[in-house]
Amino acid sequence: MFVMAVLSAVGGIQVATPAITEEMIVWISVVILIVLFMVQTFGTDKVGCSFAPILCIWFAFIAGIGLYNFIKFDPTVIKALHPKYIIDYFQRNKKDAWISLGGIILTITGCSFFPL
């Protein structure tokens, strides 16, 4: 599972740079995994402490970009958080609303969802 996550993350580079081949993606992933397993011997607390600032910066950038787009393009989208809309949605769609909510939760948590 961990290997697939690294391969997927590195595979995103190919979208930005089509010159990178599948073989290069595999080797980059192998190097990343080797480095991660080497630093794992220092303990998860040390690894976590080294990644915490990087993640904080990453989340700050995401929040900043989201706030910028919210202000620049359409601040009225905040109306979507009003509970009236979800109540109306569930009254209109009944069982299908619950199925779509399940799909949304599975998407947020990173699980696969294939409706029958």
C-alpha cells in the first residue's frame, strides 16, 4: 500500500513533465522508499518533526490559494454551507442522497467507491 502511494505521488511528475518515462518514475520511487526506510531508524518522532514544518507550509499555501480564489472569483459560494440546501437535497433525492454522501466521505478519506 505504501509503495503504491509513493508511485502515485511520483507519477504526478509525469503529468507536468512528459519527458519522464515510467522506468524513471519507478526508480525515483525506489530511491524515495529507500531514503524513507533509512530515516525510519531515527524514530517516528524525529521523522514527524522534520515533516511537520513542511506540512504546515503546504497547508498555509493551500489555505492562501483558496482564500485568494474565494475573494477574487465568487464569495457568494459561502451560501453553499447553509444547512437548508442539504436538507432540500435529501428531501429531493432520498436514498440516492445517502449513496452520494457515502461516495463523498469515501472520496475524502481516500477509499475507492464503485456504486453497484
